Amino acid sequence: MNCNKAIKEISGYLDGDLDEALKHTLEAHLTYCNHCHAVYDSTRKTIDLYCDGKLFSLPEDVHTRLHEALKRKMQEHA
Amino acid sequence: MTELPQAILASSEGHLVSEAKAGNYSAFEELVNRYEKKIYRLGMNITGNREDAEDVLQDAFLKAFEHLPDFREDSRFYTWIVRIAVNEALMKLRKRRNSRELPMEDSEDDNGEVVVREFADWKPNPEQQYAQAELERILQQGVNSLPPGFRTVFYLRDVEGLSTEETAELLELSVGAVKARLFRARLRLREELSKIFKRG
Ligand SMILES: [Zn+2]
């Protein structure tokens, strides 16, 4: 397996999508190839950073304006 | 904020939807309370700025309220509101696009190569080396560097944790297209962040 092929499979590997044979070939490559291992590791960290629920938290004033707008809408319908 | 009755706070989503359809506005408010954080984050991820994210948030819930009679209770409210919000967010982007905005899709959409230039290891724990606001800015910049079609897939799969199949259905894409976009989105984000987080 060369590096181009390995990098193509990293995303699927992270999702557990690869069949056993391909998974083993990729894991072997990641063991000895520093470059691809760094790509694998930083891709994993990238996903971790974004799925952390603390990011882009809802500002209090945005919450307030949403509920005010909703109240107005509900009054129109009432 | 008004206090909602305890019975409503403890209700299942399905029950809240039935109540809201029957005209119980407190039940609808509770649905908003449950999902407003997620929908705001969706708006931030897809549109890339606070003003648009706020518009997406308001428009999505106001439209949901208006169209509640059309909502079929055999599907999840959450999926429905996400679909409405994704549409709102993409519409925002299309309006802005005429100028010098990014194209909706990459020209390399389904069979292009992803060029990897950064091979360095990252410094450990980047999230601990930056203040929260600075980290948010860095991550926002990363998302903004992706074409919207890729941001949306990345958001639904990796931020919201929807399955490939759910994402495909929601965006009316094939499973293969979702996987291909996710692969590119992840590698491009990684490339952007590597410029900042790499060692040395
Ligand atoms: Zn390699």
C-alpha cells in the first residue's frame, strides 16, 4: 500500500467502514509510515475538536430574541 | 424566560409534538428549548457567521411553527427541524454567493484527489493551548474554508453524529457521495488546522 492509497482510506477507517483485509493493510502501513500516521492522528483530532459540544454555544441574547419572535408569532396565531 | 409546567419538561418528543399540534404552545416552546442549541450550531457551521446563524435559527423555528399542521408524526421532529434549518442555511449561502463567495460544490466533487501538504505531528492538546474564543475562531476559519456542500456533510456526520444513511437521506445525496464529501471535508479541515497546530 502506498501513501496516496493509505490517505484515501483513513476516513473510512475512522468510521469502521473498511473490510478486515484492507483494515490490516492500512494498520500495517500506519505502523511504519510516520507521514500517514501523522495524517491519521491529526484527522482524528480534527474531528474531536469539532464534535466537542462547547463550540459555537448559543449566546443568551440570541436565545432571548428567538423566544420573543416566537411569542409574537404565537400571538398572531392565537 | 417563562417557566414551563413540569409535565411538559418531562415529556417525550412525540408527546410534545402531539400537544403542540393540538394548540399547546408551551409544548412547542419546550421543543424549541430542546433543539435551539443544536440548530444555532448548525447555522454557525454552515453559514459561517453569527448574523446568518441567528436568522437560520429564527426562520427555522418560525417556519416549523407555521407548518406544524403539515408535520407527519411518524417521523422525528428533530430530523424535520434539521432539514428545515439546513435548507434555510443553504438558501442564505446562495443569496450571498453571487458576489465573491465560494462555490457550493467543489469542482473535484466525486473523483478528485485531495492534496496533503502538511505531514507534521500536532502539538499535544491544542484545545488546552488556546483560549476558548481563540480556538472557536480557528475552528470557524477552518469550516469557512470548505465549500458549503462539504460543510453541511461534515456538520451532520461529525458534529451532530448522524449516520451516513441519515445524512444521505436528509441531503438527498447517495451514500457514496456523502462518504466522498466527508473524506474531503475531513482532510481539508485537517490541512487547515495543521498550519496552526503543527509542531515546531
Ligand atoms: Zn504513508
